[in-house]
Amino acid sequence: TDHYEKGLEKSRQSFGEKLNAFFAKFRTVDEDFFEELEDTLIQADVGYQVAMRISDELRNEAKLQKAKNKNDLKRVIVDKLIEIYQSSGNGEDNTMHFAPEGPTIILFVGVNGVGKTTTIGKLANLYHQQDKKVLLAAADTFRAGATEQLIEWANRDHVDIVTGAARVDPASVVFDAVKKAKNENYDILFVDTAGRLQNNVNLMQELAKMKRIITRELPQAPHEVLIVLDATTGQNAIQQAKLFKESTDVTGIVLTKLDGTAKGGIVLAIRDEMHLPVKWVGLGEKASDLRPFMPEEFVKGLYK
Ligand code: GDP
């Protein structure tokens, strides 16, 4: 909870203040109240559909006299936000999927700079601490410095890493890493991938090739394909997610840099639009700043 409160401070200031100002303004709960509530929620970046859903449900509650005054409605808003997150509308599961036996392989995709390498470093740290045997694969052989950056994390986390020479076929790094993970009984293999967007088609083909190679070696793998999105990019993040989702079977979302934005409500919009579970959120740069996504803590971090 501490992490959420600290990491969401900027969002809380913005979202919380907007809602508080809104509530201070209205004396009665009338149609104007609901219309302005919708605007306020949309401004807070929870997305159009979520804003409408909340205001519709509040209208009902007000009609049924369950919530008669402003303070009741304030409480109901928080409850609704939590509910929208918890009611995994699409049967989503926001926990990590592990192989019942043998190595679990998790592929990370997303454009450059969103925080893929950092997220892998943080997760490697977490699972290493849980006594898992963790292997990293530096399959972004394209971006200068990407491999070095992952090597740094591997050293810091005390986990092993497979790398390739600059510009070798990233699929060959993946191939070597999967073999090693199988032969040497690793519990988890995290694969970092390239994220250049200049050439979408090539990138998507490259990701598809990596996936084929993984599945050929281990039929149930990859066990997760996580798309990493930068919360500070707002609606852009949703566009990126759509692009990747069209060509890869993405299984979940990691939303990074929530500490750097006042638009934390974007999580609601992303989840609502993508029909994908948010599995992890990045709330800072340190290894301990990656947290599993917990709806209640999240909403309470946004507004309390
Ligand atoms: P990649 O290109 O997708 O691998 O992105 P990187 O892992 O290199 O991250 C890009 C920058 O974002 C780095 O400076 C990271 O330290 C920073 N970063 C990643 N996640 C977070 C986060 O949750 N919060 C903050 N504040 N910075 C982050």
C-alpha cells in the first residue's frame, strides 16, 4: 500500500483534487451534477466508457435512494472504481502464469523506452529472491546499449544471461536461451525484445519468429507475452497496445512510470479498451518499485 500511495502521488493530487473540487461545487444531486461528474472523470483519464458506467450506476443508486447525499455518492464512486477493476469483465486473470513443470518463458514486447529492460530487471530480482533459478535473454540485439543494460541488471540481481553479438538474429539468442533454460533446469526465462517502431512489419515478423522458436522447443511456451506500456504516454500507449495485440498473442500488460504521471486513471482506460489484464505496475525506478496490480490499493492510491 505504501508503494501505491507514494507511486500514485501525482495522480492522486490531480484526480483527487478534481473530484473534491467537483463535490465542493454541487449542493444537490441533479442532472447537472451527473453531467459534470462525467466530464470530471473523463478529464481524470479514466476513459469515456468507464466514466459513463460510473455515472450511470450512480444515477441508479441515487434513484434507489441508496445514496442520498454527496458524501454517499463520493463513497460509491470509490467503490465502483474498485468494483470495475475487480470484476474481471473478460474472465481476466491478473496473476502470472507459470509452467506446471520445466521452465516458464515470458516474452516482453513494447516500443523502445517504455521500460521493458527495467521491468525484466525488477522481476528477475523479485523471483531470484523467491529462490527461483532465473535466466535472462537479451534479444534486443539492435538498439545500441540494450544488451549492456540487461547485463547490468543480471549482475545486480545475481542471475544468468544469454546475449548475442550486435545485430545477430535475435531469434538465435532466443533459441540459445531456451535450450539453456531447458538443459540447465531454469525456473524462469525472461526474454527482452527489440522495440523499434520505424519498421512495424519487420518487428512483428521478428516477434512472430521468436515465438515460433520458443514454441518449437517448448510446446506450451511462451507462458506469457507481456506488453510493456509507458503510462506517461497516455492515449499513445493504447495505440501501441493495439498494434502489438493485432500481431502477437499478448496475454497481459505491464504499465510503467505511473509515478511520473498525474494521469493514473489511464489504467482504467487501458484495461477497459484492451480487454487485457494489467499484471504489473511500475511505480518508480528501483527494483522494489514494480508491484502486482491490485485494484483496491490502486484506487485508494488515486483517491481517498
Ligand atoms: P526499454 O527500452 O523498453 O527497455 O526501456 P528501459 O527499461 O530502458 O527504460 C527506459 C527508462 O524508463 C529508464 O530510464 C528507466 O529507468 C525508466 N523506467 C522504467 N520503468 C519506470 C518506472 O516505473 N518509473 C520510472 N520513474 N521510470 C521508469
